[in-house]
Amino acid sequence: MGVALGISGRKISASDFRIKGESDLCLCSSPINSEGIAWVPLLTEELFIIVPSTHPLAHRSSINITEVASEPFITLKPMYGLRTKTEHIFEVASIRPKIRFEGDEIVTVASLVAANLGVSLVPKIPGMEHLDIKFISVDNPKCTRDIGLAWYANKPLSLAAHRFQNFIIDKFNHE
């Protein structure tokens, strides 16, 4: 028996995870807050404002999130956990972003930023290094997201799934 692992950038609800039942384990960017589902954080990723390299803020190493309040904003579609996190960050800062474009992938969003169509809030991921963009840390509020591992707390895992779960948790606890 193998291990069924779900990896998705989409926002995973408890009902998605529970009803589909296709995965033993799920790597996700936000906890699945539901009875019967366990979640352990693995890492915290910094989120950066990205701007085209020709943008007036491109020379800055850090900014306050309010400095991009009037900028056209590019983000993921509402079904993604990063979109929910971004909305929360803006809400806390009392900002209503001017969303110009929505995408399905972080690299697509970054490509639209590189095309000078707006700014965005994203983690640094592989595939973005060739784009003509600048990553700017956000000082206020501190912008991060947690990546964690979820599983059914009341359902026994197969030996293979249990070993993989332990491997993943140990790997991230030692980094």
C-alpha cells in the first residue's frame, strides 16, 4: 500500500479534505480547523511585496504595507490560501487593495508584475529568479505564511504513510 499525499495551493477546507478522502496526508498553507483533522506547522515563509525593477519602490529593502495601498494589485484567485492570507493582511492594515488581475499560480502573478501591470504579495519560490522584479520585505505588518501537514487524526495511517509523515515532520524540525 502506498502513500497518498495531496499538495495544493488551493485553499483546502475541512470538507474538501474529509469528503474526498483521496489523501492520507496534505501539505497545505493554512491549518484545516476541524474536528478529526490534525495539522502540524512545518515552516514559516516570509511574504514579500514584489514590484517591477523600474518601480519607484524597487530601490527599497523594506516597506510598510500601506505604501502599496494605492497601487494596482495582482493576486491569486479567491480559492487559494495565499489569497486568503493576503486579504487578511490588508484587512488588518485597513487597506482595500485595487485588484487588477488574478492568477492561478504565483509565478504567473509575478510575471504580470514583471510586465509592469501592478504589485503583489508573494513568497520567494523557484521559477521567479529570471523575472525582472524586486522583492521587498514588509516591516509592518510582518508578512508570513505557515506551511503544514494535515491528516485524519482518528483514522490510522498505513505504515508507509506513517513513516512518510514522521520523515516530513522530522525533516522540517531539524532545519
